[in-house]
Amino acid sequence: MPREERLIDEKPEGIAADDLELVSEKITERLAASPEQHRVIRIVRRVYKQKGTGKFFTPEAPSHLLVRRCMVDETFLALMIIKKFLWHMLLYRQQQELKLQGIRLSRDRMVSWTIAFGGLLRPIAEALAEMIRGAPVVH
């Protein structure tokens, strides 16, 4: 699968570059999607150690729309939701399609992502319902 790499190289402020030593890299991989292909986004966060004090500095992992440690990108979730509700492609069919491409995801996990994504849309649904209830005529 194609891979796209994003490098997060944030050095701590107030410390000279020559006083830092690159110790390791923390790597997070997320499955992303666009309608034409799946790819893996590889996020590399460099870990630095201050030579004088031995203190380690690790940048925060990028936040995610649903949960802190999600193995798929927001683009994958959006495409999964579009396939389910707009194209009427059930999750077990999506799971089979992914399996043919060598991607193994549990249906339970896909269901939990769908439910959590729906929770994000609740304020929109409530605002629409409020507008309908406030209208002079409901048809």
C-alpha cells in the first residue's frame, strides 16, 4: 500500500539545538482513504533528549476526531460513512471489500466508529429538530 509520511520535528523552546540529541522516533500509522485508493499515513514524532539534564521531549500525537488512539484517519471514516448511508453498502460488505485489498478490520470496531461518528452529528440533528418545531407549519 502506498505510504505518506508526515514528520513532526518540534524541538523544545529555549534549548540550543547543539544541546539536544535525537534519541528515537515515535511512529504512529493510520489507515486513510480516498474514493480511489487506500494509503497509510505514517506520522513520525522525533524524541529528543537534552544532553545536560537527560530530560526527554516528545511532541504530542496529532489529535483525532473520534478517539485518542484510532487506527484510521478521518478520511477513512468519512468514506466509510458515505458508503454506508449514501451508497447503502453495509459494513460487512465494506469489511469484505477491505479484506480483498489485504486490510483486516473487525466489524465491531467499524460499528463503534459509526456510532461515535453519529454522536458527533447529534448537535446538527438537534438544531434541525428545533428549527422544525419552531416553524409555524410542520409538513
